[in-house]
Amino acid sequence: MSDNESQWLGKTYNKKNIQECISKIKDKFGQQFSDSKSIREQHSHTMTIHESELPDGVLFASNKNDVSDAVKICNDFRCPIIPFGVGSSFEGHVNAPFGGLSIDLNNMNEILNVYQDDLLVTVQPGVTREQLNTHLRDTGLFFPIDPGANASIGGMSSTRASGTNAVRYGTMKDNVVSIEAVMPNGEIIKTSNKAKKSSAGYDLTRLLVGSEGTLGIITEITLKLYGIPEVIAGGRVSFTSIKDAADTVITTIQSGIPVARIELLDAIQVKACNLYSKLSLPEEPLLLLEFHGSKKSVDEQSELFGEIALEFGGNNYEWTSNNEERNKLWKARHDAYWAARSYMPGTEMYSTDVCVPISRLSECIVETVKDLNDNDLIGPIASHAGDGNFHVAVMLDTNNENEVSKLGPFLDRLSDRAIKMDGTCTGEHGIGQGKRKYMYNELGNSVDVMEAIKKSFDPNLIMNPGKLFI
Amino acid sequence: MSDNESQWLGKTYNKKNIQECISKIKDKFGQQFSDSKSIREQHSHTMTIHESELPDGVLFASNKNDVSDAVKICNDFRCPIIPFGVGSSFEGHVNAPFGGLSIDLNNMNEILNVYQDDLLVTVQPGVTREQLNTHLRDTGLFFPIDPGANASIGGMSSTRASGTNAVRYGTMKDNVVSIEAVMPNGEIIKTSNKAKKSSAGYDLTRLLVGSEGTLGIITEITLKLYGIPEVIAGGRVSFTSIKDAADTVITTIQSGIPVARIELLDAIQVKACNLYSKLSLPEEPLLLLEFHGSKKSVDEQSELFGEIALEFGGNNYEWTSNNEERNKLWKARHDAYWAARSYMPGTEMYSTDVCVPISRLSECIVETVKDLNDNDLIGPIASHAGDGNFHVAVMLDTNNENEVSKLGPFLDRLSDRAIKMDGTCTGEHGIGQGKRKYMYNELGNSVDVMEAIKKSFDPNLIMNPGKLFI
């Protein structure tokens, strides 16, 4: 969205109407509503350096009818709506640039039905992934998608979340079977039934997954589940260059080894981990592996991987199927986020990600490290290497204007680099506010098609405006 | 579409405009155009009992610019367009109920690029799946989706095709990475770059997959590839009841055995196969298995499966990783289509499919067999059991009006049964013309949302009208 468009969009909302709408919501929902500043602040807090933009009020929805009723009122008054899960997104998804109503879905946190024979579960959007897996513990099943934060399933669906084990289990796109959602006119739709596959019409499920609350509000999600693996093995191996590590990853994937996780940390991230977690890993690129399966299969996978790693000069490959030892091997990765955060005391961390075809991963990381060095920026890199996806955690002294001024241009170059390599400006963080400006560069006139879809769903542009593109 | 709607839609097209449009296309494309009756007949031929409805002309497109130019002309004249691959669909997808231009994409059959490191390939829509796999033979890679017919990749994408090994490799929805398509206004869009994952905006790729040519014409597809398995094993086992066979399937999937195919034939289909392929299988429900992986893994999978089958009373479980013997074990399945066709000489076969949650599969098949028996209809059943998907091949003496009159009500009951079991009226055959009337029953007001999307893409309703819903 250009500044012009933003101004135009701002003018489509009328402050007086919004206030009238909010007071109507307040009357209707009583105790479920709050306009206290601290609550409004919490609901625009994002884990980023995007400045907070507060909604005018927050509704704590109890059920889909609450959501539908509130949406109808907002639609009548053309009042923006911002759906809120746990607020763990990085790109300003829950900000309210034009004010409006934040709809908090945390009280809709029931696990409605586990379909054990069908390996499915139906949940409300406020269920978090940890809550879900705790609930499933006795069934022998689990839900694999793990974006790091204990995010809500509604939020994860809305942002097409993924994480470390997407290389084996896919992203939310692959694991959401059906969605119930409130449309901008208040109607409730269900995108599909629960068959494993269907060729009946447009794939509305996947249109809603990743739509960042701009097309409707998700009120129920049916997810795929998986049997908890009989055995989980972990592995770790160092390389002298990013290229060798990345080539190991490519060959592993090509060989059809069904790795469950294959993570790459660059030298500076390993250094941060050594400091934070009191480890003594060689400060060079590190691959961390996880293998799921039967004892036989996991042994075979671990050994085959070892042979590949050796071929590309991997040093000190260790692996284990003992849980405690596996956790030790993986400690660097588990602590990577906090290690990065505490690496440069007094700095703030700005986390971003891009994703490229795996053949371009090493080139993209190497160029990015050079870019950071050339600009005196510190940014540890952690990569979901099996997907060609990597994160840069740029450390900024926010009191140092010169340093802060370098961030924007660096992010622009990073996105541009990934897009030029036939990749994307965002592998898993979404677009939100932060990456809107890269959309045309990446997708060209497809963005016009997206806008047309948006307008056909939401002619009054009430659903999470200022995100994605409008 | 009700009769009323159909009449309304018919009125939106003007015969004179269509004729003018066709003659403009003829002038522009010369030898690439044909309006001969035999060519037009070929292009509305469908492998069904749906009556043929001929287009007014056929354009043999050579490249995306041809497609774009033709679409622009048709859009100006509001002339219907029917994209044509190899015409192997069952539900009247290539019929031209309102006349118009068939665009044949078979000459756009280049394999543009194999990205070996990224396990991707980019093809034109006229490439067939057999052509693709022949081309890939020396790379050690393959494209797994196999709907039976040697369909075109464009057609398979447009109908969200799947087939026997979807249980392991997914459907076209899971295997199309990016699409280039001509929109109804003639613009060419690309839905995404080639990164393995992205969270950048709406998932237009999956919106086009399964849209049956109603939103645009696919001119390029990037697909996922897989390493050819080191070893392929096949297996076969009989059961005394459909329920035991289906329970074996459920337990197999739950145990996380990554079966590549798990097919179920009912007793009458086995009988047909015995006759056609000169086999002497027990005439009771039969499961056929395929396992992909390393020697160790395939052995383990085959043995584990055998234990499960035994638990549910499976008889004479045989398996082999010898290719020749595997083909013998699988002969019944390979010949199933032709065995069904020739089972009742003098009859025509009407093939349909539904898909239900796997927990309901045996119930749905048993009720369907009873329904067939109660109505003196013959319909062998072949099921992609791991997906809860099954086909009924109803045999009809088309000269026997009484028999023919039973087909429609049987299909209605079958769809209704599947939908009531939280399934779909079409697992993989698509909607086309034949299943439009079930859409509201299955998806309710989601169909209105689909229609709104359709109209935002294609306000003149030129793209494959009379299919899906409009």
C-alpha cells in the first residue's frame, strides 16, 4: 500500500461511525468488552519494532455467535475489525492503523472433538498448540506444526504458520482440513467436510489459511493429526562452510530420507548459543537433525545422513535416540531465540525471514552475511534448511539512529535478494504491515487478483485493513 | 444450477455475438482453428453418459500469447471458453452447453525445466503424466500422481486429480507449487515463486487447482518431484468382510506405516477381475498394497502390515519386492477398469466416486452395495481405501429404460450418503456438469462465496460456464 492508498483507505473509515459502533458493541456485550488503555495496548502489542497502533476497544468473544453479531454491527458502521489470538506475530498483524474493534478469541479455546480413527481434531481458534498436544497426550497422536511461540491455532491458520518440522509434516496449508469462519457480512460458512480429499469446487480452506484475518474470522478448525513416532533420534554436525552444510541438506532431501527437522545455524548464531547455553561447539555452521520412525527406520535414517554429511566434510557427527541426550544435542537450537536476544546486551532484536528454492539457500545466506558485515550489522541466522527458509535476527541499539536507519534498507535488500532467486519475502512470518511493500515485487499482477478477491468478500473493507495489501 | 438459473445463464450469451467472435478467432488464427464437426465432437466427448454439447469452434493454442489473445477476443464478445486437455474427465467438464470456443492445449506440451536440486519441474499444460515420467526417467526422479488415465498436467491441475498413491503423495493440491494462468481479461499472472513454502498473501495456486477452468486457463505448472524409491514392494490379502478390510486400512494408517498405495476391491470387482484377467482370487474383499522405500524399510512396512491384516482376519497375505511378481500380484488392480467395463457385455459403464472420513468407509461401502442390490443394479467397487475414497462403476443396458432411470436416483442417494457421513460427493472426479446439484447439499452457503469469487474473476462469465455452479 503506497502512502496515497493508505490516506485513501484512512478516509474510508469515519471516526464518528467507529465510535458509535464501539459504543453499540459495549452496550451489547457489557463485561465482555473493554476499552481500557492497558487492554487496548496489549492487543496491539506485536513482537516487533513496528509501532503499536491501538484499537478503540476489545471484545472477548465467547462463541461464534458473538463473533457473528459483532461483525454484523461493525459491517453496518464500516468499523475495522482486528482478530486477535495470542499476538505472537512479528509483522504488525494485530495493529489497528485505522482504529476499530479487536476481537480477542482466547476464550474460544475448546477442543471440540478428537476423531481418533480419522486422525483429525476439531478445535476452536483460541486453543494453543501446546494445549492441544497436552490434551492429545493419551491418544498416541500429536499435532506437529511448531512455529516456536505457543501460538493459537486460529492465528497459526490465519498466517499459514510452519516452523522446524515443516520439512516433514508441511505447513498449516497442508494440515488444516476444514475451517468454519464468520464472513464480513456476519454469515458463518464451513469450507469443507472431513473427507481426506475432495474435488468439490474452490479450495476455500486454503484461501482462508494465510489470509491474515482479511477475509473473515476463523471460528473452528479441523486439523490433521499424526501418530507419535515410536522413536525420535537427534543429530548434530558441524561444517566449515555454509555451502557444505546446504549441499548436505539438498542431498539428504534428494535421497528421500524423511528427516523430521533439519536446521542450520550460522557461525555467529552458534557463537551466541555457546555463550547463552554454556556450550563449546565449534563456531562454524551447524546442522541439527531429527528423525522420526521405528527403531530400525530411525537408525537407518541417522546412518544414511551421517554418510552424506561426511561426504560434504561434516565434522563430529553425533546422533542418539536417547531422549535426554537428544535434548542435550539440540540445546543450541532450543535456546537459539533467547541466545540471539541476549547476544548483544542493550540491543533489541528484529527478526525477519525469507525463503528460497533450496538450491539457492547457501548463496542467499552467504550474500546476506556479507551484506550484514558490509553494513556493520549483527544478525545471527537460523534456517529451516530443508525448506530453504531462514531467519535473520538483526540486533539494534535503538538509541543509535545511524544503526536503526540501516535496518530498512537491509530488509529491502534481503527481500529483493530472495525474490530474485525465485523465492519469497516471507517463508513463515506473513506479510502483515511490515512486508506489504514487497508484494508487487514478488507477485506482480497477482496482487490485483488478490485485491479483487478481498473486495468480493469484504466490500466495506472492515476485515483487518492495512495488512497484506489493502 | 437450477433450470431457472440455467435459462438465465443461457440468456447472458448471445448467439450472434458468439458467431462473430468465432469468425474473428478464425481470421486471426487460420490453420490453428477448426470448426469441423468431427473436431468439435472430439472436443466435447467425455468419458461419461453425459450427452455431448459441441463448441462452435476449436482453437489449437501454441503458446500463452495465443491463449491470452483468444481470451481477450472472447471476453469482448462474451463468448464462452472451454479449456481442453485430453478429455478424460468423467463429469462433462469439456462440454459446451452454451456453445463457444474450445481451447485445445495439447500443442503446449513442452517440459520447460527440470530443477533437479529443488525436486521441481515446470511444464506446459499439455504435457501428459506419462510423457513427464518418461522424460524424467534418467534423473532418478518421478511425478507420482496417477489418476489412471494418461491425463494432461493442465487437466489434472484444473480438476484437483489424485488416484491410487494419493495416500502417500497427496493430490494435485499438494503437488502443484506454482501456476501461470491467463485470466478472463487476458492478463497473465503467476501465482507464486518456487520456494518450498511462502506466507505471502492469498494462496492463488490452490484456488486455481480444482477450479475446473472457471477462473482462468492454466498455461504453465511447476510441480513437486520425488526420488524414485530404491525398492517397491507389492502385497495382496483377502478378507471375509468389507469392515475387516477397512479396519485393517484404518489401523495401518494410524500405525504410521507410510503405504504408497492401499486399494480395496469389493467381491464383485474381484469376480470381474477373475473373469477378465484369468485369475482365481477368492471372490471376497481384496486389499492391494504398495510400499516404497529402502530395502529395510520396505521389508519392515510389509511385515508390519501383514501383522495388522492377520489381526483382522486377512487370508493368504502375500508380498514381494520382486518387480515381476509384484505386477502379477497387482494384476487385478491394473485391469480393474477394463474388467469392470467388460463384466456385463452389452452394457455401458457409468463411473462415479465419493469420499468419506476413513472411519465411515466400510459403512458407506456396505450401504452402497445394499442399495445396488436392492435396485438390481450391478456396480463393482474399487476404493482408494487409505483416503476413504471409492468408485462405483454402474453397468447399464442403455436400451433398458427402466434400468437407466434408476441411475440418477442411485447417484443422488450415494452423494447424499457420503455427505451425511461428513464426506464429499466427489473425491477426485470433480463437479463438472454432473455433480453441480450436490454442491449446496455438501457446502451450503460456501457455494455463494465461491460464486462471488467467480464473478470477481470473470464478470462476463466466459470461463467454462455451466460447470461447478454457474
